[in-house]
Amino acid sequence: MKVDVKGIHHVQLCIPPGTEDQARSFFSGILGFQEIEKPESLKPNGGLWYQMGEQELHLGIENIPLQKGKSHPAFEVAQLNTVKKYLLSHGIAVKEETEIPGLSRFSFRDPFGNRIEFLEKTT
């Protein structure tokens, strides 16, 4: 059998309980991501959902320590250098990533320690 993957539907990151307003300030306010309504059946769990092109970003509630690992979603963006300058102007530290042919990229941490990568195709 071969698993027929159609694509990625969503990526989930975790935020601590009670931090939805802080997450909304960062993801909606600073990053400008478009929040979408969660299904009624999942609203009691807390968290937030965002539309990311054809995919979704889910912020789930979990009581975990700040993340410092390598795991991360990578989002393709337009005007990567402009985005980087914008994040820096909001006091968000960015980390230059190892070069990959055909891609420019950097990463940063959200207020909860989740690593996020932004990249742009160069060819």
C-alpha cells in the first residue's frame, strides 16, 4: 500500500493555557495572520486557528516549557527581506539559517518559544 498524501492541511504549534490574547497580539497583530473560527466542538479546548494560504496554522493549548528545539513550520512568504526588517522593527530576533540553493530563509521564535521559519524562493 502507498499512502496517497494530498498535501499538508495544517500545522499545530502549542501555547500555554491562558495565553490566547498574547498569541493573538503576535500572530494577528504583528504577523497579520488571518484568524479563522474554530469548530464549536473544539472551542472548549481553547487555542486559535489561522488560515495560511490553502493551509492552516493551529495554536493548541498545552502546558509545556518554552521550546528551544529545531522542530518548526516553514512558511513561504513574499518579500522576505521586507518581512525580516518588519520583524526586527518589532524587536523580534531573527536567525539566519544555513543556505539552501534556491531559497533565502531565516527563523525566529514566537513569544512561546516556538521556532518559525520564513523562506522565499530565489530561482
